[in-house]
Amino acid sequence: MMLSAINDSTTYFCTDILGLEVTPCTRFGASFFGASIPLTCNAIEHHFYLFFEDGVLNHFGEILLGESPLCEADLDDLCKEVANQIIGHAKVSLETEYPKNHYQLGTPEFLGQIPSPPPVHLEEFLLYELQGHTFLIGKRTAS
């Protein structure tokens, strides 16, 4: 349920908002910049991790900020903003589809540069390719 909403939101953000073609893939990039953001559903906190190769963020930065390549401060802001956009859109979709559930979006956190594969145990994840660069979005439920 949640991962399907995340997939739809990712496609919406990349294709409908940014005009970029995103496709599923099976390979990890060399290294990533990451952000995490919690989404609570009926008092159960799910942490979403978004890991982007710098090439993906530079494509986003060109479109959204008119800049590329991005400095570390811009990578920080952009990672958090993309997390807000994708997971926030998924939250709204889930609220519409499951109106009896209560959802609450937390504040995104920049995780800095992350090695590949990411050292976070993800219960499930989606892996995408965007113009030869990869990014992944995964979920871990808080214990």
C-alpha cells in the first residue's frame, strides 16, 4: 500500500512536475546523497530513506534551481525538499484512498554522502534510473 503510493508519487514528481523520464532499474549507483523523512500511519512510524546519485540531484537542481553542479548546502536543501515533495504527495494520496487512517508527515533530515549500497536495513525499496543515474527510496518501520 505505502510503497505503491511512493512509486506513484515518484513518477508524478519526476515526470509530471519536472518533465523527466524515470524508469525502474536493478543496479545501485556508486554513492549517494541521502535524506530521511518519517511518515506515521495510525501511530506506527515508518521511516523513508531517499538516496540519490549526485547526477540525479544535479538534474533536479538544473530544473528547480537553475544551477548545476550543486554545492553541499544546495544538495542538503534539495534532498530534503525532494523527500518532502515525494513522501508528502504520497501522504495526501494515502489519506484520500484510506480516509479512516490517520497520517502525519515529519521533518526531513539530510544524511550527507552515503556509500553504495546504503548501510540502512530497508524492509522494501524502489530503485530508479534517471538519465543514466540511479536513486532509491526505501522504507523501514520504527521498532
